[in-house]
Amino acid sequence: MQVNRSRTLFSQIALVVGALAVLAIGLDHLDEYAANQFSTVPTIGTLFLLNFLATTVVASGLLLPLGRIASRIAEPIRAILAMSGIAIAVSSLGGLWISETSSLFGFSDHGYRPTIVGAIAAEVVAIIALSAYLVIAKPRLPRLHGPVSHA
């Protein structure tokens, strides 16, 4: 019984830390968009705004008490949101790496300003924390029943 309690506590801590890190990623991108004039950069500005919107939705979903709202599907929804948060963090790191080493949609960035260091830290924390949540909580994902008919 103590093991299950510890497992639940650790998975909840990992989930909350991961959700807050995902939110930090989005806030960092919003700061770059608004304060550092990335809104004027074609394509990149739009991607930074979309990153903020996506991270806000994912982080909010991870922090919602889904068990009280939709108990039957809470576990799979939370798992999908956690995987989405990991995907956002990985793609943000990848985009940064591409823009630092070459060009992304014609945009290049050089140097690691405090904002970039903060983004990298948040992305790494999100990946680790949400991966830990998935490993510890072992959420069950829904499965399709039976073969898919192509008739």
C-alpha cells in the first residue's frame, strides 16, 4: 500500500513539474514574440505565438482535475497531453538547434541570451518530468477493438 502511495505522489509531482515547465516554455516564447520583436519575423513569429497557445492548452489540460471531470477517460487524456508536452519541448529544442547551426525558414539566431537558456532549461525539465510521469504512472491508452475495415 505504501508503494502505491509513493508511486502516486511521485507521478503527481512529475506531472505538475512537467506542466509548469511546459507553461514556462510557452511564456518564454511569448516573451520572445512580444518583447524581443519576434512577431515581426515571418513564419518564426507565427510559430512562437502558436507555441505559446499550444503550451497553454497542454499545461492547462495537465493541471485540470480530469478525474473529477471525466474519470473514465482522464488517464488516456492525461497521457496524450503529457506526450504532447514532450513533443512540443523536443520540437522547440530542435528548432532552436537548427536556427543556431544553420537557418530555419530563413531565420538564424546566434548566442545564448538568458531567454534562450531559460527556454532550454524549461524544455529539458519538461521532457524529463513528463517522461517520468509516463513511466511512473503507466497510464493506459485506449485501444481500437477489432480490425479496421477498408470496405
